[in-house]
Amino acid sequence: MNVAHVTDDKSISLKATEKRFGSSKNGVQALTPTTIDIAAGGMTILLGPSGCGKTTMLRLIAGLVAPTSGIIEIGGVNLWANGRRNSEALSHLGMVFQDANLFPWLTIEQNIALPLKLRGVKKSDRLAKAQDLCKLVGIAGFERRMPNELSGGMRQRASIARALSYDPGILLMDEPFGALDAITRDTMNNELQRIWMETGKTVVLVTHSIGEAVFLADKIVLLSPRPGRVQEVIDVTFPRPRDQSVSLDPEFQRIATYLRDKLDH
Amino acid sequence: MSSQDTNEDASGTPLIPSWVGSLLILVGLLAAWEGYVHFFEISRLILPAPSEVLAHWLGYLQNPLIWYHTGITAWETLLGFFFATILGVGLGILLGKMPRLERMLNPFVIATQVVPKVALVPLFVVWFGFGMTSKVVIATILAFFPILLNTVLGIKSVDNGHKEVMESLNATRTQRLTQLDFPSSLPYILTGMEVGVVLAIIGAVVGEYLGGNDGLGNVAVREMNSYNTTALFAVIIHLSVLGFAFYAVVVGMRKYLIPWHGSSN
């Protein structure tokens, strides 16, 4: 492992990054020009109501949409150069979607190893890596199962493992637990915290759940809609590892109430 | 399997397997036919008794000349089906991936679709002669369209979430095609092939009706010209068995090629 560069490839910075959809006159400004540095190795939560641009911001960072203007740097590398995505910058990014999006014709381990297959890693190596990742995300023993044999929570664990397979410094998550039931969701939040602490990745997670945001976050980036913009950045400093009882802490209640007030406006 | 999948009473024991029911219906129909022919003394020129047809067909099975013609028809069908699959899947992927090209070519595809292609058979005999080539061409053309249309539909139906996974993994065009588009479209392609293989047989037999001296279609025409209706029925049975064999092979491929898909259960 190249320790010297560990923090380098985990940093994200937006410089006057703007996204409009449609023509400049009638178009929608999904994200007003935004400048922000996202802490390397931190757990950053993008929180806001629908239409606030939080998903747009994440998709911009992920390289899934191109900015209308401004610059996005991943690990110090410009993500978009000459209208094309920089593959070095992309290799620092792992993306987890709201749906697990596993390929139904592949086994769980084949799904997890898919990014390595695309990178030309040889079969025995990539399957060994997939097995390690199954242990990390807590689905050991399900390597040979098909995705439709797993519960929603387990499928999402597999999709996290897939995003981690090529060891990116940054894990981007777009409402990853939004489709899960409340109980599974709590479990997954605990698990995500554990995986994050074990791997030391930079995590950027989009949610519209205040409880999820306060439980997970080092920093909450609060966005507001029409036009989408960053309203405020809030530090959350409870010690780690946190468990769900942290929600009983008066400070937790205070932050949650504050956020709820902000979101009501 | 659960009680919904078989005919079971409340205690869970099967009443009659469905194939026994099908067999009983078949036996009933044949008995009615046999009785009708004997009771009303129908000329065997009009409608031979099923027992006579069966006897004639069993005689065919020991006749090397019939097997020669069976081989010819089977080979024409197989070649036509093979070319139709290569062309249909190849062009289907191209059109599915290039919506602009598809829109440009769509009027032509529709035009060639609505032409009664069987009416073109005499033309192909003129162009390609009385040998096997003209039959293979007809079989190819008939089988081609369902395979093409289903492949296009399959490519267009690739899940958007899956596409975004490949995009976030920075997959190349070739990788997207081989790892996502093709496997995802396979259920559609196989559906097109199921329709196509039946049309390939029809194409080969119709071609044999109109030109040449070989193949089961030609045998049927000759028997008709000599007013041997019993033999004509026997040829039809023989062709049906051949058709069913081809169809069963293609349907059987589902289990091996797409065990993950719901249609394989």
C-alpha cells in the first residue's frame, strides 16, 4: 500500500461547480455555483428535501453528469478534462445506488468481482478479493447465491462490496438504504459505520432522513431547494463507534430539531 | 413447488398431473375422428382414419428415402435458422445501441415486415435455383425478423440502474456490450429464436413445395398429386414431430443459458 498518497486520493473539492438542466433560459438550476472541500477520510452526509440538488451534487462528484460550469477535483485530479471523464479520477470513486443494481445473471461473488473483471484482474485473484469483501460486509457464505435469493439488505451489502472491490479511496452513496425497512436500515447504518471505520474511506452519503444523517455524520452538508444550494455545514462530534442509543443524547435531539426547523423553511 | 403450481386438493395430494389430462383429450379426439370416419364411411381420399395415418407414418420411420428427405429439410431449417440468428442478433444489437440508425431504418424494417414473404418464394427460386440455397434463403428471411425485433427490444430494455453501474465503473463500449447488454437481452433473444425456428421450418417446407425434388415439403406435394391423402397426413405428422424437436431444443436452451430468468422456471 502506498501510504504517502492515502489522503491524497480521498479528497474531493468542488470549485464554483454549477449544474443546469435544459437550456440556459428555461432550464432548471439544479445546483447553484458551489465551492466546497469534502474532508478526506470523513463521513459527509448530504441532507435536504427533494429538489435541493443533493443527488445532483453526488452524481456530479461521481462523474455521472457533467457540470455546466466549474471544476470538480477528485484526489487532486480534474474529473472532467476536455469534456471527457478522467479515468484516474474515476478510479478513486466507488458508487452505491439506491437500488443494489446487481446483475441477476451473475452470482454474488461474480457481481462483487465485476469491476475487477473490467480491469482485467485474473479470475482467482478477483474471486479471492470478493470472498474477503463478503466477510467485510457480512454476507460470507452467500458468495455462490444469485441476487434474487438474497434480502434487500443483503443485496445492498453486496453492492457496497462491489463498490469497494477495486479499493477506491472514496465511497459515494445515493440514498443507499432508502428502499429498506426501518429495522434493516438501522442495522445497515451500524454496518456502514463499522465498514467505514475499518476501511478509512471518504464516505459521501445522500439522505433525506434526519436521524440517519445525525447518526452517521462527521459533517452534515445541509442543502435547500429552488435553486439547489448549500445552506449550511454542521459538524457532528459524537464519539465513535456510535450505536443507536446515541439518538437519546440531548445533543443529538438538539441537532435533529435544528435540522428539522431548517428543512421546514 | 407450492400447491399453486400443480393440481392439488386441500390435503396436498395431486389429483391428476396435467399431462394425463392432455393425453386423455388427445385420445378422445382421435377416437371421435376414428369413429366418425368409420361410421359415416368417409372416403380415405377426403379424410383417412387416424389408425391408417399412424400405420403409414410408422412405415415412414423404416423408410430410408423419408429419412433422406427429413435430413434435407432439417438441414435447410438449421442453416436458415443459424443465419437468421447471426444476422438478427447482430443487426438487432446495432439498431438497439444506435437509436438514430434504428429510426432511419425503421420504415424499411416495417415495409419488409408487411410484405407477405411467402409470396416472394417463387422469386427466390428464380434467383437461387431449385436446390437447397433457395430454401435456406427463405428460411433465413422468415426467421430473421422475430429475432431482430426481439433483440432490439432486449437491448432497449436494459435496466437504467445497470447502465449507471457500468458507467460509474468506466466500462468500455465492448465491456458494456459483453457484460451487460448481451446477457441482459438473452431472454428476449431466445424468445425471438423460439418464434424464428418455427418460421424457419415453414420457410424451408414452403420452398420445397414450389421448387426442386427434395425435402419433406416436396414429398407432401407428390403425395397430394397422387391423391394419397393418408400419406399426406403422415408427412404432416412427420413434419410436426420435426418442428416440435427443433422448438423443444430452443426452449430447452433457456434452462442452460438463462437459469436466472423467471421464464426458465
